[in-house]
Amino acid sequence: MPDVRLASPRGRWILLTTVLGSSMAMLDSTVVNVALPRIGRDLDADLAALQWTVNAYMLTLAGLILLGGSLGDRYGRRKIFVVGVVWFAAASLLCGIAPNAGTLVAARALQGIGGALLTPGSLALIQASFHPDDRGRAVGLWSGFGGIGAAVGPFLGGWLVDGPGWRWVFLLNVPVALLCVPIAVRHVPESGDGRAHGARFDVLGAVLGALSLALVTYALIEAQEGSLVVTLTAVAGVAAGVAFVSVERRRPDPMMPLDIFRSRQFTAVNLVTLCVYAAFGGFFFLGALQLQVVVGYSALGAGTALLPTTALMLLFSARSGALADRIGPRIPLTVGPLLCAAGMLLMLRVGPDASYLLDVLPALLVLGLGMVTLVAPLTATVLASVGTARAGLASGVNNAAARAAGLVAVAALPLLAGMGEEAYRSPAAFDDSFELAMVWCAGALVVGAAVAFATVRPLPPDCRKPECLHHGSITAPPLEGVRSKGRLGG
């Protein structure tokens, strides 16, 4: 049984290590969007290259995160966590010195692999190390500090882009890793799960899932060309998705057991997740560009402008979860997406002469309130929709679904909004396309609200409650702990 106490020196070192590691991945997912216009200008990259700068990272992270916890269970959670931190830092260094857009995209894909190793490992280390009496408080501190990191990410990214340059958005990860790794090796106890040694890794399932996402993403980004290659790629992506489902159905120990979707509530909440996080992914990708390309903000100004959404989530997510416990998840999961849709539509007022106080801030406050309303109840409903033994797996699937939704949205929205390859270089053209994109995002959120209203049911009184009460990430719902056969949940 783990016996490290939070108040002990070793306990504080473990908490510091996990916060440093997870903050690398969380910061990276929020700061890069602010740097995109400068990256495009310096590397002479078109809009498709900027889409891939975001999506290459999300692709490998979403495709491999379900395996990250399993690797730690078999080979040692500290070992895999350290490998993930080193891998992430090395890929970040490659991003920082990338001479062209192609190298940057490849390095971002490598970053996602590191993120898939360290993201689940950070929470798993807390759960495997701390005494049960201190574990809840340790998880709360971990999620709270992580939320602070997510909140300051856009501000920090903007400051780096306008100051030392966009390359430091990535290079900053290197000294963080140099601090994190020695602390982990010296102070964090190794742990694993003996039951995981008899299980096989579902490598084929992971490859097919990532391949399907990659091919569909490529087809969506390049669809404006209308070539035979794009059509064949789309067909191949669908075929890989069908093969993924077939493999997962037949394997004795699949990465994503399909029988988990027999729970109608679990399936419904994941449909809501797909709608909601597709809208979020599209908004934060295009919103950072809109504020800089059209409104004329600096990178620092754009990053600072986006702070209210993550700040509201960090401050009020725990209270939102408590409210949902009292009234049930159906109302929050219906009202939350509708508030977010209203925030998206308010962004239609954000144009060349927009006032921050009168136009930008109201939209972001409404959007932030909507995110506060829905994120905590969504996580609680996911955990309650399956048995306690599979809560970790359910959380991992839901987290991966959210990231995949954002990935597809970043690929599809410019196509749906009619953005050309050079659209972000023309304020007028980008503004017109941005307005249409916000309507698409609002539509996705309304669909999510309708699904929630029609399908979500009250939670059982004895269901498992989320451990991560404070949440500031805008890319995915919080991960929860490992609870079943060494599979990912935290």
C-alpha cells in the first residue's frame, strides 16, 4: 500500500514532479495557438501548415494516450513518466530549432507521443505513491496547479512570441524537463501493476485508430484541392476506422473495449463531448488568429484577452460540480453548451474595430460560464455511467474522444468556412470566414445540448465522484485515475 504523506518532504517532491510534467503538456496545448500567426510569417507557411502545427500534436496524443497508462503499469510508472518528459523535451527542442514548416509539423507529432506517455503518468504517480488519506488532497492540488498552468498559458505564450520569439514557446520545455527528471529519479518511488505483465498491448488497435484520424484529417485539410488523392485518402481513413472497430471487437484485451458503449448514458455523454469539444477546438484555433489578424492584437494581447475562459473554469469548476450533484447533470449539460453557443455568436461582433470591453470580453465571459457549467458535470456523468472498476477507462476514452473532436474540427472548419490557403494573411477574407466558422461552432454546441437534454439521466447516489475538481484546460475533460486492469484513466 502506498504510504507517502503529502506533508512530508518526499510528498512535496512528488507533487512538484507531477505538476512540472503535466504542466509541460498542458501549457503546450494552450500557448501554441497564440503563436500561429508569427510561425506562419516566419516560416512562410500557409493555413494548412498552421492546421498541421496544431493537429500533428493532437493526432499522436489522441491516438496513443489510451496506451500511456498501460505502459506505465507494465514497465514502471516513474520510468515511463520520465521517458515521456525526456521525449517531450527533445521534441520541443526540435520544434524550437525547426527551419521550416515540415520539420515543425514532424516535431509536433513527436511531441504528442511524449505527451501520451507523461500525461496519464503524472496522475498515476500520485495515486500510486500517496497514502489513501492524503490522495484526494494531492490530486486536488495537482489539478489546481495544472489549471493555473492552463490559465497562464496564453499569456505566457503571447509574452514569449512578442519578446524572445515564438521558438521559445517550445524551448521553454527543455529547462522544465531538466528540473523535472532529476527530481523524479531521486524522490519518486517506482510503482507498477503486476496484473499488467500478463496482458498484451493493443498496438494494432492504436495504430489503426491513429491512422484513421491521420488520413481523415489530411483529407479534410486538403479537400479544397478536390484531387483523386484526397478522395482516396478519405476512403482509406474510413476503412482504417472500420478496421479499428473490427480489431477492438475481436481482441481479448483491447485498448478500447467496445462493450463499454453498451451503456446508453456513456455513449450519449461521449456524443455530447464530441460536439462540445469540436466547437472548443475550432474556436480556440481560429479565435487566436482572429484577434491578431483581424482585430490587430499583438500575440501578448491575444493571449491576455483569452484569459477569462480558463480563469473562470479554474475558479468555479468545483462549485459547478457541487451544483450538478444537487440538481443532476441533465440541466448543466443542456444549459452549458447553449451558453457556449451564445458566446460563439457574440464573437460575430469581434471585427476590425472591436472594443475589448464591449465586444471581446462579453463573448469570452459567456463562453467561459458555459464551459464552467458543463465540464465538471460531464466528467461526473462519464464516471457514473459505468461500473467503478471501469471508471478510469471511461475517463480515458472520453478524454481521447474530446481531443479527436478538436483535431477534426481544426481540420474541417476552415473548409466549411471557405478559408483559402492564404486567408490568414488577409484580414477582410479571414473575418468573413471566421463569422461563418462561429456559426458552425454554435450549431455543434446546440446539437450537443439537444443530445444531452434527450438522453442524460440522473446519476445514482452511490456513483464515483471526480477526483479532479479544479480544471482549467480547454482541450479535453480531466483524466481520472487508473482503476481497471492497468488501463488508462489518469
